[in-house]
Amino acid sequence: MTEKPESDGEKESPRPSLRERLSFWEVSLGLFLFWLVVDQLTKLWAMAALRPDWWGREFITPEQWEQRPIIEIIPGLLQLRYAENPGAAFSILDGHTALLTVISIVASVALTTYWFFLPPAEKWGRGAVALILSGAVGNLIDRVNRGAVVDFIDAYIGQYHWPTFNVADSCICVGAAILAIRFLQGKI
């Protein structure tokens, strides 16, 4: 039997062991839990501080709408105001809570699997997946418990408003940006 000669620089690296695959799991789990708790606590605060008594009624007068609680953080740029989103980002699939719940569960399982198969040394990628997963699970909790996602961060310039969002949405965006950068760098 003849062995295939190895070409210069092309050595097959051994598959990572289970221990290597689970490296960085404590930090990833810590990131996941920290941001999940921050998301849920800020949503509870928003419901207590920003949700008017009339929220959810079928008919709201313009006077009631103008009286809704708003906390201005940076005038002309950032404020806190309560909103509920029964859809996904930008109200996509508005009212399809069951479908969005299934998509969130499937995405969470896929992300967990992806984390497991990332190269063990890819700590940035693993942390990014933990961020995305915490956001997905945070919004999933809202859909299951409330039928809609609680949003309260309102970024705007003049009359132009970015869709109201929450901490979970921020985790998803930051995590996705980190993964995109790592991909473009050829790290993952």
C-alpha cells in the first residue's frame, strides 16, 4: 500500500475532540444568560414605566396617543417609548405569532449546533452566536408569553424614526455583525 505524499502546507488537521469543541462554553453561556436577563428585565421595566393603561384598546383617541409616556434620552435622537410588535423585524409576518415561534425555535437549535461546530479557537464567533441566541430566545419568550415582542428603544432624527427595538434586537444585530466581520476575515 502506498501513502499519498503530503503537499507543502496541506496537512489535514485532526478533528477537534469533544473537550476542544466545548471550549469557551462557560463564557458563551455567561454572555447568553447575561444578555437574556438584561433583555427580560428591561422589557419588564418598559411595561411598568412606559405602557399606558389604555394600551391595547381597539380605539385610541389622538389625545390619548399624545399623552403616552415617553422618556427623552438624547433630544432629537433617542427616546424610550412602549410598543408591541406581533411580527418580526420591521413588522414582517405581522400577526403570525405561531409561525414566528417555530422559526425562532428552529433558529435557536441551528445556532446552538453552529456554535458547537465553530473552530474551538474562534472565540469571537462563539461569543457572537451566544449574543444572537440570547436575542432570539429573549424575543421568543415574549412571543410565547405575550403574543408580541415588547419594544421600547426609539431612535430618530426629526420625524424620521427607526423601528422601535429592544435589547434582544440589539444583541441579534451586534452578533450578526461580528459573525459577518469574522466571515469576511476568513476566520469562520
